[in-house]
Amino acid sequence: MRLTLLGSGDAAGIPLYGCDCDLCTAAAADPGLRRTASSALLESGALRLLLDAGQSNLCERFPSGTIDAIFLTHFHVDHLQGLFHLRWGIGESIPVYTPPDPEGCGDLYKNPGILEFVTLRQFETSRLGDLDVTPLPLNHSKPTHGYLFSDSRQRIAYLTDTKGLPSSTSACLADLPLDLVVVDCSFAPGVGSTGHNNLDDVLEIDRLVAPARMMLTHIGHGLDLWLRENPRRLPSHIGVARDGMRVFPHAS
């Protein structure tokens, strides 16, 4: 499996609109410092799966026929805004796997175009190519799934958006050897939120599920500033995502 983080930011992104702090000024000048909507591309052999669809330029980045399926964590706009344009394309339909959410977002259910929405149930594993995919419940303000991707050699868990983990998800992951966990970390230590992890929450998740490697994503403005001021405060196996970063480059 090969995982590329297409975006590593929260809904506001970096640079933050209207902000002239050193971080945002630098990000405005250097595209390598910018953070766009959290999403990823998972490749396994010829299989190409999008994890969330918040990138607004999906049609330009992924020509027709190059996306096999899309896995949505939930129906908040920053995780699916690219679908509003993509749906009007022509050609083969694209399966979009989702948690059970009868409301969805906007009129996507009513006018899906080439998108084929498929609801998944928690902990029910399905097979795509050589991958087993298991939806995992997360703690968020809308029905939300993380996803566990497994093949004969590797296990990767993608867990955003969430505040901590439900006990059922923690128990499932704690029983498995995990090569990589990509996890929502939106806020600096001690900062409260009802729907997203701060760094304290992430360190507790790390303790519970004990992955070989962890990568922080869905990073907010305040956390990005904190990380710049505290560059050596993370354990060695925990990294900080950047847009476009390949975080698990081993070939399948």
C-alpha cells in the first residue's frame, strides 16, 4: 500500500483568511507550507482510492477513470466539496462509500450524477482488490467513519474527524498490529473541542492502540503555531503531515 496525504489542514486551512501572523505570511509565499482540506490517496497495486473528497480540484488532479472508489469519513463540506463538481462528469460511475447519514450534504443524494453512494455498516469488512476495508465509528457531530485498510502485509487506519475514539474502535485497533495510524489532531495541548482531537487526545489514542507509526493530520492554525514553537515535543514515531506527503511508501 502507498498512502499520499493530499491535504493536511482543517476546514479553515493555512494560510488562515485575514491572518497576517508569521506562519500565514510564510504560507502565502511558499506553497509547501500551505494546508488544504484533509484527504488522502491510497494506492494498492492498480487500485486507487480517495479518502475524503475535500480537494476542490479533483477533476483536474484525477482524470476520468483514475479513481476506483471514494471513502467519505462524513458529510461535512470540507471533506466532500470536490464532489459537487465531479458528479457532473460523464463515463463510468464512481462508488462513494459513506457512513449511514440520511441527510448527507446539499443535494448530492438528489443529484448524484456519476457518483454511486453506498452506505457501509460499522465493523463490516468488505473486499476491494487485495484490500480488506473495515469502517470504524468515530466521535464527531455527524455520523463518521474511520477506515482500517489491510492487506497480507500491512494495516493502515485513517481516523478523522474525531474527539478521542469510541471504546469499540479502540478495542478493535488495540487487538491488531498497526503499521500506520493517520489521526485528526486539530488543536494544541489543553485546547478544548467537542468534535476534534487536541494533542493530549492523540497521545492517549497512541497509548491505547500502540501503532508502529502515527501521522497527525487535520491540523488547525493554533496547533501549527504550537508545533513551530515546540518542534521536538512529539515522540519519535509521531510525525506531522504536510500536503502531498507520502507517508507510507512501501510497494504492495
